[in-house]
Amino acid sequence: MNLNDITRGFLLGESITPSIQSYLQSLKEIISGIRPRSAVDERRLEMAQNHLREIKRRHRQLEEKLSLLEEHVKVLEEGKE
């Protein structure tokens, strides 16, 4: 993909949607940039960080399962031929 295609996609709103990893990284940066003003805020930020870690872990598990299932489908398709 060249610069003209990227620019055209940006201007026309046809850009590529970000990956889940990009969204998670962005959320992590936002959360780490927030400064708590009270103990309640601090606990909420801790919970948000824990939830983000859990989302990352579960996403990784789903990616592994997807990869495994794709391999199974490939083997089944090869066996069919």
C-alpha cells in the first residue's frame, strides 16, 4: 500500500479499523495517565487495570482457540480431498 492509497483512505473515511490490541493499548495508556484524587478513584483505577489485564488474557486465549480451530478445519478439508 502506498502513501496515496493511505491518504485517499483517510480522506474518504475508508481507513483500516484498528485491531483489538490497538484498542487495548490505547485504553492502557489512558488509564495509566489518569491521576487519582481519592482512595475511591485509586481503587477504581486498580479495578480498571485488572479488568484490562483480564480482557487481554481472554483475548489471547480466544486467539489461540481460533488458531487451533483453523488448523482443525484445514486438516479436515485436506482429508476431504
